[in-house]
Amino acid sequence: MSRRGYYGAYGGQFVAETLMEPLRDLERAYEKARKDPAFKRELQSYYKDYGGRPTPLYRCARLSKKLGGATLWLKREDLVHGGAHKFNNVMGQALLAQRMGKTRLIAETGAGQHGVATAMAGAVLGLPVEVYMGRVDTERQKLNVFRMHLMGAKVIPVDAGSRTLKDAINEALRDWVANVRNTYYLLGSVVGPHPYPRLVRDFQSVIGREIKRQAAAHGFKPSMLVACVGGGSNAAGTFAPWVGTKGVELVGVEAGGSGAKHSATLTKGRPGILHGAKSYLLYDRDGQVEETHSISAGLDYPGVGPEHSNWKDAGLVRYVTASDREALGAFQVLAQTEGILPALESAHAVAHAIRAAPKLSRRAHIVVTLSGRGDKDVHTVADQLGVRL
């Protein structure tokens, strides 16, 4: 960060005055916790014994042979407890909330994986949880809604605006402003006002650090690291330990959607301010945030983390898109060649790897962060394929 809370020209704290002191409290608490060996030990214990870390780095032998060219590897975040990388950040923030004496957790969720992870953390730490979720997303992610209910969380459908992730974040912020004394807002991605982008990236960087150790153990250095980008937490966690590493290309894959409807913030957006930070956004000529679209609920967001915006401008990460059709195709190919159902979010990253592998040498290695598992998306995939379950 070039300035406190900024990544180049992006980031900051564009929030109401009532939130400035809570954000400063959060920053102070995080700075103290991250230097505390006891906090680190407790978090690592939960990562290992509750979350199941480290996750494997898996070589896709059959898919690599089918594609030709580079060898394809998957960083299996789908095997983390709860089924997605979201646990990495949630457990860290939940322990931080506990240290701060907060007695209630609130969160937003799109695909439901962050909500599920927050419900898990609330259950294991004995903290009540309320999750805001756009009405559209509650319908297409009914399984995750039920999972949250089973773990004791209250899911609050949001009917404002596009009724998706953007609007869920809006409602969660309103709740936090009204109940800041006892409530911790457990933000799920590298978005929002400082210090959220930093602390979420820090907690998620366990992904990139493990890839470094595991790739070395397998005897290779990645030629390319690929991760899907919505808000950008799994990608930030994958890329941060590798940024600036010579010979390793970093590729973030956004939702290209279908036709004119998409969620490709970095590839098709412009700088602006949303949810307390300056970053790339999708908005019209009147400055109104545009409605987005993706087959995957977790990528259906008109903004992105400010550090990603800086990486884009600095040329440190290349950002591309994969369409709904390509993601759906990648979902099926990975299932048929490796017996793995990727989350539709992750399938966007797999789609790019499928495009890239045949163009690279057989000595090259592509690592894809498989950010979540696809059980939650089976009904969506079935609908797209015309299969009635």
C-alpha cells in the first residue's frame, strides 16, 4: 500500500462518519492480533483441525493429456470444511470479532459459501449469525440457504435493487451502522473500506503460500496461476504471495456472462466508488451502478477489490473473461475427466486453463485455484442442460 488504506490510486475509506471509529477499532485490533503468537496458533489450529488445511495440490492427469501442452494442477480449496475458500477468511475474522468482544456476527453472501462459512464459525464459537442474501440468490442457492439454517444462522432475503450480492452488502452495512457496538460485520471479500481488503487478503494468502510449498515439493515452478474474480478474495489470496515473481503469469478470470450481460468489472469497467472504496466498477453514463449477470452467483458483482485494480493498472496481473457457456463447458469437462464438480465460480478459471494449456509447452505447469465445490450448482447446471431433477 502506497498510503494507508490505498493500493496505488485505489482503496480508501469512503464511508459515513459513524463508521470511521469502528473501522479504526478494527484496524487496531487486527494489527495487534496479527502480531500475537497466541492468535496465530489458535487460527492455525482451526485451519488444520477444523478446516482441514493444508488442501491438496492435485495433478489433473487425464485432463492434461486430453488438452495437450501444459500440465494442469488444481489447488483444492473445494476440500476445505464447508466446501470453499471462504473458511480461510471467515475463521480469522470470527476469532478477531471474539477478541474484540463482539456478541453478534453479520455477513453478506452471494453464492452462499461465505454465509455457510460464517454460520459454521458462529456455531463453533457460540456467536449468533445473521446473513444478508439477495432474493435472487436465495432462489438459485437454496441448498446453501438451508445449510445456514441448519447451523443456526438467520438468512435475511434482500428485495432491494437487483436483489443480488451488491444489495446484500448494502443491507449489511446499514445493519452495522445501526448496531456497531455489539456487532461485527464479517465481510467476505477483498472489497469495502480499509482495512477489510487487507485483512481478507492476508487471511486468504494461505492459499498462495501453500501453492509455493507444494509446487516445490512436486518439483516444479508454475508457469501460470489462474483464479476466478468476483470481489476477488480467492484470487487475491492466490496471487499476493506471487506478485512480481519472475516467470509466473498471474491471470484473473471474470464472468463474461452472456452477450451484453456480464460481471466483467476489470476488463470492461471504469474507476469509481462503491461500498466504501475506490476501485473499478460497472456503471452507466449517469453514474448509476449497472445490473450485472453471471451464471455463478458468487461472481455476480459490479465491483472488485481495490488491490486487483492496482495490479491491473500496474500490469502485475492479467484479467480476462470466460462466458457462461465456457464455464458450463468447463464444469462438465472437469467432471467427466477428473470426477470433480467445480463451483461455477471456479469453472470460469478452469475454462481459461483449458484455453491456455494447449498453447503452452509440455514443460509448463498451470495451477488453478478451485475456490469451491459444485454441489451447490447442480440444479443450475441441470436447468442449463435441460435436465429435470
